[in-house]
Amino acid sequence: MAEALLLAAGLILLAALAGLYRALRGPAAADRMMAAQLLCSGGIGALLLVAAATGMAGVVDVALVLALLGAFASVAFVLAARGLSGR
Amino acid sequence: MEATPGGFLLVLILVAPVTGLLIGFAQGGRAAERIALWAAPLGVTMAMVLLAGVLHAQAPIVAFVGGWAPPLGLALRADGLAAAMLMTTAVIIAAITLFARADYTTLPGAPEARAPLAFWCFLLALWAALNAAFLGGDLFNLFVALEMLTFGALALACLDGRATQFKAELRYLLFALIGSVFYLLGTALLYGAYGTLDILLLSRTARSDAPTIVAASLMTVGLLGKMALFPLHLWLPAAHAGAPPAASALLSGLVVKASYVLLLRLWFWVMPAALLLAVAPILALLGAAAILFGSLVALRQARLKLLVAYSTVAQIGYLFLMFPLVAGSAAEVAERAWTGGALQAISHAFAKAAMFLAAGVIARGMGHDRIAGLHGAARVAPLSVLAFGLAGLSLMGIPPSGGFTAKWLLLQSALYAGQWWWALVIVAGGLLTGGYVFRVLSAAMRAPSPDFMPAAPVDARQERVALGLAIISVVLGLLPLAAFGLVLIGR
Amino acid sequence: MTLLLDLILGLAVVGVAVWTLAVRENFPAVIGFVAYGLLLALVWVRLGAVDVALTEAALGAGATGVILLFAVVRLRGGRAEIDAATPGPRQRLAAGILCGVVGLALAVAVLSLPDPAPSQAAAVARHLPELGVANPITGVLMAYRGLDTLLEAVVLVFAVLAIWSMAPDRRWGAVPGPVFPVQSNGPLSLLARLLPPIGIVVGIYIAWVGADAPGGKFQGGTILAAMGILAWVAGLWRLPPVASRGLRWAVVAGPLAFIGVGLLGFVFADGFLSYPPAIAKPLILLIEAAMTLSVAAALVLMVAGPPEGRRA
Amino acid sequence: MIYGLVASALVALGLYGLVTQPALLRKVLAFNLLGGGVFLLFGVVAARGGDPVPQALVITGIVVAFAATALALVLVLRLFQITGAATIAEDETRR
């Protein structure tokens, strides 16, 4: 069972990496941001599977933090794309 | 080694400036300045008590922080070298506190301003960082201390907020960060190899295997970059010369010495003797190159502050001549060389701090620091010119200065050890130093043109502080040689 | 199976690093760096270092990514200057050889580390009961190597003050960083209203749980800071001016509490930073709480940068 | 140990970037890549011995590296605001 979960984690990671490769190439800035978001989601999935497979303490918390900061990163991106239109 | 009585003093000397800085920053306004004024005499007193304690016990004072002995916990150790450096630091910081009041005081009721708050906070910060760097007994703890030092030095150097300075300081930051990374890589390897980073524990177990050799090389290169030994000196002149005088004095006089002491600990404590024997001549060769190159370039500088900064590049070189003279020499010769090296670090700290302060006063009084245009400086700022000259004596190594004793000890041990070539370098370096010091003095002594007007009034108190430090650097040479047995304690 | 996973991860990390260095524009480079941080967090989980994974995700990828992103937006142009300063092929080759040698030496050194590896794991575990905490990392950070952590907390204060002191004189006392207009509607505003309540709970949870499970002040504080930054950029929260006493006390509260408890050790235990076993855990939690506040405040201020607005 | 080699490669790459990238922003970025490699080396050491101490050292290191990055970026930004310069190349042309 644990082996199967780890295998699934590896596959998710591979899929996310393939997406990363495509999306990092752009051409638009939004494509690249999608790359990070995709990897973030893939990472969360892989982490949850690893947590289930190994029972290591705190791995779920890492996924939680990734989920929170992933949303946060997209805000930073929106701002950056608009050019920090502050003052 | 066990913890010794009096260990609380090591903690206090470290924690007091940190607490002062935190409260001074939070309270703002005049608080930091007043805390610094109180801390200066307190610091000198603590350093004196510590020094007396080490002398009395004739053994290092050791504290285990939190009661946890290494390898699990962290040790603070005050051996003779550390006590001497702490004392030097306390005195120079106190002098700079007096000097800087004229520049960075906040009048009662005045609103808080940027430069004074930052100056007083970072003065306390640098002091804490230096104390941590001299007392630290753990290589990673020392890494944190070095980072504190980098941040504090950087902020102080940028205090004037000029664009050219930002560029110079960025170059410094890059060197310092690469240096830190190299150092940190070394500590990772050492931990992997020995399971501890405590200097004394490592000294008992270190082997000459691949991880140790790679770690030693990385850490050495990193530290050399941080202390600007030739050919890694490129960042230093602009970074030190462009800072405000009080900051330059700290950077050139003290900050580079922290990396030096750490390098000594790495090679004379941690690393196996066989490795040291192989590396010592290389370090000394670089030191010799630094002496000759730095002095020659200093000789050709058009600006006073850059001249003083290049002189630092050269004087740092002397610190490295001691390596081959201590390593593998007979005990008596090694002791002489060790004392000479340590004394060079201390007397240069006083002399260079005096020189930068004096140069700052002269530059302000004249309105510029072009050496060719210094005619009349001796009339505008007589005490500062005198301070510059006295400090110059120490740098040249003319008796009875502290620099003389240091260089004389190194020279003697070079001859005893049969390595006469280092003696030649010492003599040549002294002559070149004489050249650039006299260049400044002869310009400053020349009568000014009839229509000459000082650019700004000179603060007599600042002049006296510079002179005081210069006198200390000279008087060090009048102390009996036995007094310097201190730096041998716990070697 | 795990070997395959490690291989994929390792190659991906190196690949992303190469891409980040090679790509010409700044913006994708920063995105690449954030991806690099995410992958490193996964590597840390694979190495069994969940505490570090949390730190890497929050600080290494998250906070560092954000300040880099903000810097990219404000640093536009300079292409000609950069091209002019680009080293020629010969210099690049020399640099490449030098860096290759360093990497190779490191690899050799790592591969020849002694077996079995020396370890303090047993000693760390043996004394944990005296501290009342179950997370060995917290034991190391708060007790055995407490001085490191104290100095590191002080480094954060240094950094805040150093960043502030880069401001022009006339800005002193003003609000740090740019001032963002209030977003009354739109996705940013929505997110800035929805996420912080969740984030604050998570941040406090991560900091709290640190005593017994992976987590702690730095990770929790970073999450709190991220929520603060979110509210700030959406215009929902105005940062206090740098002259604000409250703000400054928040920044120094953690280190001061650390020092205060440490000094009490002189009286009630055997020296600085030593905790009486009976109340070790409450003391550690007290320090952690104050530190979480200070880390969060310091991080927000470091992201915001030097004061830019008019004097308050 | 795969990650030991990965760490070495990351250090070499980061160092190369730090030395050869002319733009200051990219130097800071390379410094962070390099930092990742250094910390990973600590991670490998920790994993070999099952030892929590190097992990704690890494946490300290990451915090310090973040502070250094923030400070460096502010310096870079201020330099850019004042002079428009994005590198620290000696500028014979401008002055």
C-alpha cells in the first residue's frame, strides 16, 4: 500500500514537472505564474500522499503551508504584473 | 575543558550591548545615544575585569551557555587572545563614542533623525558582534556572529546615503556573502566528519582526510575574502574610505580582525599540524604580497582616505607573516611570532582607528581630502596631524611604538626560524609605509597659500580622541614584553 | 521506488536551477526560483527534515520569492548596461572551471564522509524530557544552541534597522514601503479578506505545535507575516510609521523576552539561557510566542522596505 | 547519496551565477540558489546521522540568508533609484 502511494506521489510530481517545463517557457508572464501554481498544487498532492504512505509527523502541515502561500503568491504576481500600482 | 567560575561575565559582555541596542532602537529618539554613552565605560570595565580574571587564573575563562556542555551545547571561551581583543574593542568603541557625539548627537526635544539612531544602534550592534566573534567557541555560532558583523558594518558604512557608497558597499556585501557561504560549506563538512563544531573538541580529533581538507580550504578562502587579504582586497579601499570617519575607524581597525582571530582559531586550534605546515607559507606569501602591493598603491593615492584604506590592505599582510613562523618552529620562536602577530593586530587596530578619525577631521577642516592640497592642514587641525603622524610611527614600526614591538618580534622570529626572507619583507614594508606617511605629513606641514581659509571649524574634542588612540598605539610599545604573555594564555 | 523518486526530484532541482540562471528576463527567473524553493521543500521532506521543509516553503520560497518579485517590478531597464558588463566567453570559461572545481571538491568530500556518521541524535533526545518539549529541533534551537537562535533573532532586528537606514533623510519617520490604494472590490480584495483569518489560525497553529511537532516561531511567524502583507497590499491595513513605538517594541519583543528569560536563568537555574526543568516548557512557549510576533513584524517590515511615503 | 551530489551541483551553479551574472538582481538570485545548495549539504549530513542538530542549523541559516537577501535588495533598489545603475561595474562612461 505504501509503495503504491509513493508511486502515485512520484507520478503526480512527474506530471507537475512536465507541466512546469511547458509553462515556464511562456511566452506570457501569466503562463509562467501558472507553472509555479501547478507545481504548488502538484507538490501538495505529492506531500499528502507521502504523509499517508509514511505517517511522518508534520508533512500534512507542509502541504497546508504550501496551499496558503500558493494563494498568497498569486496575489504577489497580480500586483507585480500591474507594476505595484501604488502611489 | 570544564566551565570555569566567572563565566557569567562572558555572557554579560555579549548580552549587555545587545540589550542596549534593542531598547535603544525601540525607544528611539535620544535613547540609543544615551545607552551607548553609558555602555562605553561599562564595557571597558567589564573587559578589564575579564582581562584581569584571565591573567589571574593564567587560564581561559569558559562558559557553557545554558549549562549544556559541547558537543551538544555552545561554549564561550575567553583565552588570552580573546581577552586582549575584547579590551582593544572596548577601548576603541568607547573612543569612537566620544568622537561621534559631535556628529550624531540628538538635542533634547529634537525629533528623531535617521543617521543618529542608526549610528548609535549599530555601534552597539558591532560591539556585540565583535564580542561574540572573539568569544565564540563554536564554528556555527561564529558564523552567526560574522553575519551580525557584516550587517552592522554595512549599515554604518552607508550612513551618508551617497550613491557611490552604495556601489562600494554592494561590492563589499557580495564579497562578504560569498565569504560566508564558503565558511558555512566548511562547517557543514566538518559537522559531517566529526559531529561537532566546538573548536576545542575538533582540535582533539581533526584528521587530514578529504572532507577536512576541503572544509579548511573553503573556510580559509571565505575568511580571507572577508578580511580582504591580497588578492581578495578589491572591495576594501572604496568601502572603507567612503564611510563616515567613525565607521571607517571601526571597519578598518576592528571588523577585519574578527575574521582574523577566527582564522587563527581554525588553523592553530582545529586543523591538524601537518595541514597547517603545508598552508602556512602560502598564507605568508599572500601576506607579503599584500604588504608590498598595498603599500605601493597607498604611496600613489591622491586622496587621504583612500591612502589610509590601502594602508589597511598592507597592514593586514603583516598579520599573516606569523603563520610559518609559529607553525613548526621551536616553542620559544613560536611564542615570539605569536605575540608579534597578536600585537600587530592590536596596535594596528588603535593606529588605524586613530588614522581614520584624524583623516576625517582633517578632511572636514580642509573641505576635501586631496593630499596635494593639504597645505595648511597642520594649522587647521594640529592635533589630528599629530595623531596621524604618531599612528604612522606605529604602522611603520618605529620605536618605541606598539607597531615596532610587533614587527620586531616577527622579524626576530623570522631570523631565528631561518626564514630571513620574511624579515626583508617587514623591512621593505616599513620603508614604504614611511614613504606614504611622510607624503601626507609633508603636505600637511607646508604653509598654506595666503588666501587660505579652513572649510569648517574643527572640533577639538574629536581631535583629542584621535590623538588619544594614536598615543595608545605608541605606548603599547613601552609596556614590558612580559605584559604580552597574556596573548599566550590558552594558546 | 524511493530511489527513483529521489532521482526525479534531484534532477528537477538542478534543472530548475540551471533554467533560473540561464533565462534572460528577470521575471521568469524569479518564478523559476520559487519553483526551485518548492522542489527543495519536497527534498527536505524526503530527507526527513519536516521542520526545514516548512521553513524552506515559507521563508526560502515564499517570502524570498515575494521580495524578489517586488524588486523585479521596480528594477526595469538597464539592459544596455547589463550587456556591457557581461563577462566575455573566456572569463566565463575561467569562472566555470573554478566553480566546477569547487563543486567537484565538495562532491568528493561529501562522498568520503566517515561511516557511520557521527551524530548528536542520542544526546539531543536524552535531555529533551528536562525541557518538556517533544520536538528535538525545538530543543536544539531553544536550549542546547539557544545562543545561536537569540543572535539570529537579533540579526532580524539588525536587518530591519539597516533597511530603514537606507532611506533618504527626509523620509525618516514615514510609513515603510509604498502605500497601496484600498481595493474595495475585485479578486485581490476578496482574497485579502478571506485568506487572513485562515492564515492567522494556521500561523498560530504552526508556531504553537512547534514544541512537540514540526513547526515553530520562524515558520508560524512567516505565515502571519504573509497574511499581514496580503492585507497591506490590498490596502486594507496601513503599516504604522517607522517612528511608531508600538511597531518597534513588536520587533524587539521576541529577542528581549529571550534575553529576559535567559537572565532569569542566572537566578533560578544554572546560568544564562538555562531553564528550571519544572517550568521549562512554559518558558520556552513564552519565548516562542514573543518571537513569533517579532518574526512576523520584522518580515513584514523587511518586505515593505525603507520608508517611502511622506512623514506621518 | 544522490542529494550530496545535487547539493554540490547547486553550489557550483549558484557560484557560477553569482560570479558571471552582471545584473545585481540576478546576483542576489544566484546567491539564493547557492544558499539552497549549502543548506542541502547540511541536510545530507543530518540525514546520514539521523541528527536534528544540522537541521536546526539550517533553519538558522535560512533566516539569516533571508535577512541578507532583503538587505541586499534594498541596497540594489536604492542604487537604482539614485543612479539608474543595475550593476556594480566600474562606470568610466557615466562619470
